[in-house]
Amino acid sequence: MTNLIFPPRNLGSGDPWARATENYVKQLQRRVNQLEQRLSNDGRSLSGLSESVSEQIVEIQQQQQTIARVLETLVDTQTQLNLINQITNEDQLTEDDPDYVPPETE
């Protein structure tokens, strides 16, 4: 919005009213300019925040993928360990077996 500059007027008896109205319009123009500036600043700020949040979401998604891969690796490793234990310790019972008797402690 452009600032309007009113030329001085000589309105006779209506002059005080005209000056007061003119001052009121100038105040309104200043307030509109301030609001426009504030709105523009808020828009830039919001844009920056949105970009930051977007980057954080991408980072969280990458971390979730990393965690999923680590968990998958752990499950695979545990499965392999269980198979190895089954092959190498076929005759030994585990706590999960109903026939398991814990060793006596002294």
C-alpha cells in the first residue's frame, strides 16, 4: 500500500475537523503499514519454521529406518544363535523345556 500525502488545505471553519480526519487517516495508514510488515515477517518466520520441521521429520524417518535395520539384524543374529545352540547342544535342556532341572548351587 502506498502512502498518500495530502497537501495542506485551507478549509475555513471545517479546517480543525479536516486536520483531525487527515491525522486519523495517516495513523490508519501507519498501522496498516506496520501490520503488513508484521505479516510479512511472520510469513518469513513461518516459512523458516516449516522448513526446519520438514528437515526434522526427514531425520526422524531416517532414524526409524536405521532402528528397523538394527532390529532386523538383531533378530537374524538371535535366530542364528538359536540354531547354533540347537546344533551344538542337542542333548542339553534349556529353561524353556519342561524337563529342565536347574543345577544345584552350593
